[in-house]
Amino acid sequence: MRVRRVGAGPLFPDDGPRGERVARRAKGIAIEAGGFVALTLLFPLVLAGAAAVDLVLWVVRRKPWMAVRLVAFAWWFLLAEMRGLAALAAIYASTGGPLGRRSKRRRRLLYELRIHWCRSHLAGIRRLFGVTIEVEGLEHAGPGPALIFIRHASIIDNTLPDAVVGHAHGLGLRFVLKRELQMLPVFDIGARWVPTNFVRRGSGDTAAETERLRRLAHAIGPDEAILVYPEGTRYTPEKLAQAQEVIAERQPHLAPLAGRLRHVLPPRLGGPLALLDEGRGLDVVFCAHVGLDGFEYLRDIWGGGLVGATIRVGFWRVRGEEVPVGEEERTAWLYAQWQAVDDWVGARR
């Protein structure tokens, strides 16, 4: 489906020095373009070397052929980046260049580009690694406007919202992203053309970050939704234990709720509660998934566990009028819903 009805704002320009921004983007584009050209020219040689490594590891340990898969995916990823950058240039030129900053057409085109970009990356993973994706309750993920709260377990699940929800319902997603993703030029440039809040984790200015976050709910269109990872970082058992200890020390009244979680991290309340307040009346969609745990970094994928994996994704929706109003009541409600996410994951793991 096409993204059609988008809201007026807001946009979040990069607040860093212009020279630093230009240098970062130029460096990112140079690295990706250079990597793509080099890998394309040397692909037969690199692939042959990867096959030799895989053959030895298969004979010795019966390890799946991961080097070949990772080389092929690296090329596919870089190709998608090159196509994404070319599409950004075309969108920029066709929507008025510097004069089209607030063009709704630019926003629609950017949303659709991101859906295609994520679907391309996910398609590469599915085909190269033999991954199967099963989705439950996709009909509940749309329509907009809505808040979407999704668990975070892997470097791969970043592609799921656009590739699955955006594509199925024609939804443009307003994201909350960590600033580290600015290293990808497609994100660094394109995300500035639609409402995207790059969060500076550990900035110390929680009030300012929360206020920026609230603005994501302003003037939201019928075909838009706000996507948030309430956990704030990828789940691991070690991070869960650490988070439960911190909550027990600093927020003892929440310790019993956090202590029940086994498969997800406790939600960080500042951002989700701010959006529930600012977006009062919006439906809330919860997304749980299983099958991507343990793939936090590329070295985790190298182990071979992704080959032949089945990823299960589930959605359910809570109507806006069913969300409590008071902060204490909302906190208890959010923890109850997040416990449902935890139970869903545990039942399908």
C-alpha cells in the first residue's frame, strides 16, 4: 500500500555544527561507495576465499557456510545503500530541493523509500539465510494514527516495522532512534525529512530529550504511526538482570513488576509515558517477536544460528480510550502490556 495522508510536522534538524555534519555524511558515503565498488570488483576472489574458509569449517565442525552468506549479504546491503542514496537525490530534486523541506510529497516518498529499503534488506536475509517469517495479528497493526511499541532483541528487528507494518498498511512511521544510527548516510539524511527523533542516550538532560520526544505526536496524519522501542536497547539476559537490580534499588515500587519479566527488558518509562500523554486518544499497538534473540552483533550471526531460523511476529491493539489517564495508572497498564509481550515471547520460544 502507498503512504498517502501524512501530517505537517515536526522535523528535527541536526543540532550539531554544519561542518561536522557534512564531514560525517561525506565520510559515510565515501566508505559505503568505496566498499561497494571494491567488493563488486573483487567479488569472485572474495567469494572464493569465503568458500574456502567455509569448506574447512564445515569439514572440521559441520558449521553452516556463513562466510559466503555474509559476503553475499554485505554486497546486497551496500547495493541497497547505493540505491537508497540515489533515490534520496531523486526525491530531493523532484520535490523542490532546499525549498521543499516541508513538502508532504517529499515525506510520502521518503516513507515509501524506507519501506522499500527495509524490505530489501530483510529479503536478503530471508533468502541468503533461509529465514522464515510468520506473522500473527497483522490486521491489528493498522490503520493509523497510532503508537507502536515493539520489543528490541537484534540488529535485524530494526527492519521489521517498515517491512511488515508499513508495507501492509501504507503507514509512514515516525521513529525514535539512537544517534549511533547516524553512521548510515541513508538514515542520517533521509530521516531528517520526516519526523524522527534521534535520541542522545546518557545525555543527562532528560527533560529536553523528553520534550523533543513529545513533539513526535504533533500533527500526526491518518497514515502515520509513532514507532518506539520501550526497552531502549537490545535484550540480553545479562541486561535484564542488571535492569532489574537498578529498578529494585531506585524504583522499589516497580521491582515486583520488573522482576516478573523473563524474556524482555523492563520498559523505560520516560519516553513511552510522554508519548501516551501527548498522543492522548491514539490507539496503541504492541509488537512482540521471537527468533531473533542472540543476534546482537555480526559476530553473533557468524555462529550460524540464523540459518533456517523461524521469526514469529505478533501484534495486538489497545483502543485509545482504554488507556488510563493518570501517570501511576498508565505505568501499571504499560507494565501489564509489557508482561503480555513477555508471556507471548516465552510461549513461542
